[in-house]
Amino acid sequence: MVQGTGSNVGKSVLVAGLCRAARNRGLSVAPFKPQNMSNNAAVTVDGGEIGRAQALQAKAAGLAPHTDMNPVLLKPESETGAQIVVQGKRIATAKAREYAKIKPTLMAPVLQSFERLKAAHDLVLIEGAGSPAEVNLRAGDIANMGFATTANVPVLLAGDIDRGGVIAQLVGTQAILPDQDAATIRGFLINKFRGDPSLFDDGYALIETRTGWIGCGVLPWFDEAWKLPAEDALDIRSSDSGETHIVCLKFSRIANFDDMDPLAQEPGIRLTMLNAGQPIPGDAQLVILPGSKSTRADLAFLRSQGWDIDLAAHHRRGGHILGLCGGYQMLGRNVQDPDGIEGPAGTAEGLGILDVTTEMTGDKRLTETQATHTGSDTRFTGYEMHKGRTTGADTARPFATIDGRPEGATSADGRVMGSYLHGMFREDAFRAAFLAEIGAPTSTLAYDETVETTLDALAAHMETHLDLDRLFSLAR
């Protein structure tokens, strides 16, 4: 089990790299994360959803994503509450204090999923969440030491030297943990080192001496990590060069934003992930309204930034707008929620740029989908992960067709589009056709091949700089 001294120390990428390295060594390997908190989810082969980081790790292991790889997924819907997804299916929505009471009951399905993976593979590589040093959250824990001690799994602790204070991160974690938890940690590694690793030799030796843990190496900064699908919108790299400017609005509850990963790699695209408080740039050719875990709340957030005024001006200037899932719903005349699916029952006025209306429903559509883009007659694969049904005059001009039936909507001038399909820009042919339609240059980028090549490079990077023989020997 790879745990970290804090959030964003690189656990997800480390596990992905280790999965590919183990696979390259001829092992049957599977990723596992007992509990994840993310609104960036992936559809699984068994009809559920898991965190996108585990989907990437599955790809690194040569497997299709499965709900057993992330049996508990928390999807934040507000500042204090989240949807609880267990083995791919939503079971409840709860506030933090309520979840603390539910959490102990979730160890059973977590262990059930883990045992199935153990039985099917030579090696299971487990990712922790946050930091085990958050001892105030230890009671009922299923994400870090609670799981490790229950399942009798040895732990490798990763420290992030790029943040500074890595000696205190590692030694301090051991100092604060209860003895039983500290005893599960067998080894450590240093991640994200910049410069000459030999300069840290004394610090590395001090950690070994003070903790008694097995050192597995110092991993230099991996420059190509940005080419891997991002789990957090903060990790998507905006680009400052390219002929065509595409802007994605970073909602407060942004969800399923994986379409931005391929666009960030297009050499002719200048991608801006627009933060709160920033106006929509006047030179944008395309503005994307991405998915949202809470459409009505993010619609209010959009207005609070003044983006509704900016979008109207952008459209008047001849710019294009693409709404995906929740973003599509926002473009319509209103979003009706009579049953209070997303909070208090009511109706929110939409942006009115598309002549459609949306009614929220309790049923959630969760599936991979083959579709044909109407504008270019290009086939592509996407996925649906949404609640709600959208109807109206502009659906007579669908964005795509699925088995001959219309999907999405397009405005009469053809410059405003909405679709419930995520993941479409991963498809090279569709991405090229869509970009050509908005006047953007096309390229020879093979996105999926780039991800595979990057995973191989990551595994080679880890083989070079870490003692993977020692690291894998820690496994039981």
C-alpha cells in the first residue's frame, strides 16, 4: 500500500508507474483504492463508476476499469456533503458528520472487493488517501491505516521533497502514529526531487536511521506527468502557445473534465483553465462549460463570476460555446428540480443560449456510448454519467446521433452546442474534425498512444531511480 505524508504528494502517479513496471516484469497486477474523493469519475466494464485515477492505474496494468478497484467513491456535492458510491452504485448523500457514522459499515464491501482482486492477480497495488498522520480521523478509517491494519498490508510511505520539509514529513508521521499503525510501514521513498539526488544522501540516511524503515530510493521529478489524465482540475496544464484559444470554465464543483487532457496536448491549441475571478478572454474562439456535480449550484457560481455576461458577449462576437453534461444543462432556458435531486426543490433560470429545458430525475445514466458527430459525420466513443432529461426546439439539431436517435442540441447559428457525452476528445479523428469546424489547426496527435508511451516512460523512470526489487519485496 502506497500512502503519502499528505495530499498531492504523487500517490496516484506512483501507483500508475508501479502498475506498469510490475506488468512489464510479467506480473498480473491490479490497482486498488479503498476510498477516493473525486468528481472526476470513469465508467467501468461492470456498469458502475470509480475515480479516474484508478482508471488510469488500470490502464497501466493492462486492465479494464472495474468497480472493485475503488469500492468507495465520495463525490462532493456541496462544501459539507457528498454523494456516497459503493462498488459503483450510489447509496446515499451525506454530510461529513453523517458519513463518519456510515464509514465503519463500509469496511465489509471494501474488503470484499480487495479479496476478489487478490484472488485474481499476483500483485495488488493500493493507494491511500490524504495522510495517515490525520490521526483525528483514525476511528473507523477505511482509507489508510484502518484498511492496512485490517487487511494486514505492508505500507510504503511517500514524501514530497518539492514541498520542502520532507524529513519532518516522514519522521513526524512515524512519531504521531499509534504504535500498531507505525509498525505497518515497512519502507519509504522520496518523490519529486529536482536537481542532483546525491545532495540529499545525508537526509536520506537520517530518515533510515530515525525510522528504521527500508529506503526504496529518491525519485526525480517526472517532466512528462502532465501528459497523463489528471484526477484534479488543478493538475490540467494551461498552455500559453497555439493559434486557437480555448477556455474552460473551472466550476466550483467541476466534474468529469477529462476532455481537457487531450486539448492541453494539441500543439495548435492555447488552453486556459479559467479560475474564479478571471474574465473570459476576448480572444477565445471556444468556451467550454464542463460537467458539474451540482448544476444549479455551479450555475449560480457562474453568474457570481460575471461569466454569464462574458458568455453573451463572446457569442455576439461570433465565438463558439460547447456545454458538456451539466454545462449543457446550464446553456438552456431553465433547470427544473421538482424533487430536490440537487438540493432544495425548485427551478433555476438557465443562460438561455440554447432553446432547451432540463428536468432533473432520480435515475442516473451511466454507460459507454458509441455516437456519430452530426456536423462531421465522425464516429466516436464517449460516456454518459448524468441525471436529468433535456428537451426543446434546439434538440431538433442534435450534436450527435446514437443508434440513429438524436443526442444533444445545437443553436440555429451552429455556434452553441450541448451534449451529455464525456470523453469525446480522446478520439483523435473526432477531435481533429471538431477542431477543424471551429477553424482550429489539426495535428497528428495520437492521444491514447501518448498516454501509453508516457506510462512506459514513467515505469522506466522508476526502474532507473528506485530500487524496485526492494520495493516489490515488501509485498506479502
